[in-house]
Amino acid sequence: MARAHARQWLDEDGMARRRIMTAFGRIKEIWRYPISSMGGERLDGTELAQGGIPGDRIWGTIDRRDGTVAAPEKRKHWRPLPNL
């Protein structure tokens, strides 16, 4: 069931602004994957930065044959990658 919430703030000119926002779901779990395409870790909470969850996918596994980052969903030879 969706719920509507009003958000109010002052813009850069000091004018009051208001927007109705609709919530359409709840977050049940938050997971972070420090190494792309490998096992993740469940978080109790986190901050959101401009680029997403801090520490998420900051490392990757590189294929020495062609320099690409591991992508099991695209390349069969990367399946399965081990979990942390």
C-alpha cells in the first residue's frame, strides 16, 4: 500500500517549497558487495553517498587475458566465483 508524505524545504532563495512524495515499498535488507561479482555482506544500516553505498563494489577481479573486470552474468568462465 502506498503512502503519501509531504516534504518541505527552503530553496537557495529562501522560498518555502513543498512536494508530495509517495512511498511505494520498504527496505527489508541492505547488502554491500565490496568486491564486484563476489560475496556480499548484510548491513544493519548505512549512509547513502552520491555514488551509492560507501564501500560497495570498490574492488573488482580482472581477467589477465583481456583486462576486463569479472562479470559472471556475461561470461561463463567466471561462474561460479567464490564467496568471501
